[in-house]
Amino acid sequence: MTIGEGVGDSLWYSTCIASSSPVAACNDIRLIRGDCLGVLESSDSNSIDTCITDPPYELGLMGKSWDKASVAVDPDTWTRVRRVLKPGAFLLCFGGTRTFHRVTSAIEDAGFEIRGRKVWL
């Protein structure tokens, strides 16, 4: 069961997982809406448990400027992500089939260890 409530520019969700697993629990999850670079800049170091992101694929989709901003292929973006992640946290980043290698290189250049890859076919 998930219950969401808007709080300013943030959404707070209380999530309860129904499972027979002994690790299932109820947790508070905070989703933050905003420009990623601004949110990263204003976040404390070592304050985020995980980053799951689907950044622009840098394909110039339908001529949209947001898909040509180079944010996903800039190692500085991922250095900022790494700064806010807690020790042991992970990054899961989606990418397009034609540009995932550029995003992966930028993530690695920012100091992340690439452990594996999942492919959606």
C-alpha cells in the first residue's frame, strides 16, 4: 500500500510491503521534484540511500532541447550524484541503446565502479 501526500516541491510516501520475507518493512520514502543539478547542489553529502534515474538519452528526441543538454554524459553530473550518496549506496541508471556507452563512461569517470548491466529486449 502506498499513500502519497504533496509537501511543497517534495512528495512524501509511506510504503508498506506485504511479504513473508523477514526483511519486509514499512519505510518513509521522500521523492524530490526539481532540476537534478539544483537538487544535487542543495542536498547534503552522504544523505541519499540510492539513485535510480532515467536521464535524457541525448538523442535530440523530436528536437527537444532537454534531450540535447549533455547532462547525462557529463562526468560532473555523476560526481555530484556520488557526493550525495551514502557509502555503499548504488546508482541504477537507464540509458538508450545508442548512447548508453557514453553515459556509462561518464559515470565511471566520476568514480563509480561499474558492476553490471541489464538489457531490456
